[in-house]
Amino acid sequence: MTAVLHTRRPAGPHARLARLAPLAALALALAAPGAGAATWVYVSNADSQDVSVFELDRNAGALKPVDTTALGGMAMPMAVSPDKKVLYVALRSQPFRVVSLAIDPASGKLRKLGEAPLADSMANIDTDATGRWLFAASYPGHKITVNSIGKDGAVGAVQQLIPTAPHAHAIHADAANRHVLATSLGGDNLSAWRFDAETGKLTAHEPALTTVTPEKSGPRHFVWDKAQRSLYLLNELDASVHVMAYDKERGTLRAVQRATTLPAGFAGKPWAADIHLSPDGRTLYASERTSSTLSSFRVDAATGQLQPLGQVPTEKTPRGFAVDSSGRFLIAAGQESHHVALHPIDPATGIPGAATRVPAGKNPNWVEIVDLP
């Protein structure tokens, strides 16, 4: 008898596609942003002593009010934990303290985790890269401090206090979490510190200070580029921007350029406030309160130097602002208008366009933007 071998016919292309379709759909679903993905915007309001919560709807180009969280103190500088789970708000009325607020990823609403004492009225706070330490700089107290942060994300006690030159204003760790810089508005300098992320201790650096010229520039806020090659320093008293070359291995600075945020024909007392880079690093933005304008600068990719692009009007007295992670929107808080402005950013030029306005609390002054899946 002859044996007959029955073999399965190879599947045709249509059959293979039919079997692969569910897998492809699953892969796309996993790669795409979650259905509940949202972007939450937090604005601290000093005089109403609360935080306004908004949702940024990029498709509609709109800020949608979500909630208001009362804090019972003069809410001003804020910071977000590296894991985006906690919002920290410093209260600049006595008793000076920092409030730790858990962020609900589904609703954007805030839940209080706790409060911890701060050593003074703090003009700026920030976390280190590990999320275990909170830095703070005191303008009236002429000091910088380090607080611990617990595993639950709540800030704990002050661990270290260091006197500085007059009017400390900002404090941040570099990307490597090895060096910390702080501005002194009254001392016209940036102080540099070595940082031990295990112990949370700041120790003296060499050189300890970088002097900012001319005198009475008033160093206020600063940002690094992602490559950590350049640092951009905004000076409050003359509304200038210094571009400084940053040696990320040594933690040292060298001034290379000075530009202005003041509009042509400006008359009055300069009063610069905040500074941020676009996510792609191509555009630098700064706010100036006397003229109530936002300045834009093109950043040279090779040298880090700035080309002025001009100013656009925004809310009255724009103390704080932020740029969203897509680089498509800038959100500015007007201290004297009690509104926030949502500026669409022109993708070709990087310049903010005409804003839509949304009411906030009284004396809005700081903006944080958080993307959550």
C-alpha cells in the first residue's frame, strides 16, 4: 500500500494578515498614549493662598479649569517630584513651610500629604534628581537650605542651612546631580556647591563664586540646556540675560554673551522675572514685569549663543511662566491681572502668539506643567 502524506497548505498572505492584525492592534495600543493621558497645569496664587488646577487641551488649544486647592498660606514657588507624583508648594507667610501634595493622575487634583517647616521665606525650591532632597533659596533670609524628602514623597526636616550673600534667589542641581548652583541677587554672583546625593550634603566648591557683571545686574533665575554646555542666567535689575559656558565635569562657569529682554524704547525700571528653554532647546524665553512682555531668543545649536527675536505682550506683571513638553504652548501668570495666558507657539519661529486668557486666583505667580499617562 502506498502511504499518502497529508500536508497543510501554506497560509496565503490574506490569512497571515488576518492572524497578525490583532497583534498589530495590540502593539499600536501599547505604543500610543493612554486613553486617560492628560496634561495638568498648576498655578500658585499668593494672595488667595491656593493652587489653581487646569487641564491643557492641546487639540482645542485651551486651558480648562479643574479644581482649586486651598493651602492657608502665601503660595508661591513650586516644584514637581522627578516621578511626577508630588507637587511641592512653598508658603511665604508665617509659619514658613512647604506643602507636599499628591497628584491624582486621573483627575489632576491634589491631595495633601503633609507640611514641613522651611527655614525662612523661600523665593525658589527644587528637588534633586533622586527626589530625596529639596533645595530652597531665601531672598529675605540670605540663605540656602536642604530638606529631606521621605519615601512617601512628603518633605521632612531641614537638614542643612548655609548663609549666602544678600538675597539668594534660585537654587538647582545640574543634570548629573553632582553640582548645585545658587544665585545671589544682592551679591551679583552664583555660588557653586558639590552635592552628595546619598547624604544630601552641600560642600564648598572651588571656585566658590562666579561674579556677574556689571554690578547691580541682580542674578535671579537660570536654566541649563540639555547637553549641559550652556547656562542661561536672567538678571532681575537690568533685565539682561547672560549666556555662560558650563563645564559639567568641573561645575564651573564662564560668561560668553550678554543680551537684553527689554523692548526697544523701554522706559522705566527693569524688572525681569522668569526664564525657560523650549523642550527642543532651540528657543529661550524670558518674562519682564514692567513692560509685561515675553522675550524670545533663537539659540545657536553650535555655540549656545542667542539671537533676539523680539517681545510679545502677555498678562500684566508676568512673574512666572512655563513651556509645555510639546513646545507648542507657553503659559504665563499675571500677578496683577489675576489671569493666566495660554500662548500658542509658532512652530516655525518659536515666537509666542496672541493668548487666550483664563481667570486664576489672586496674585498668580508660578506655573508648573505635568504630563501624566
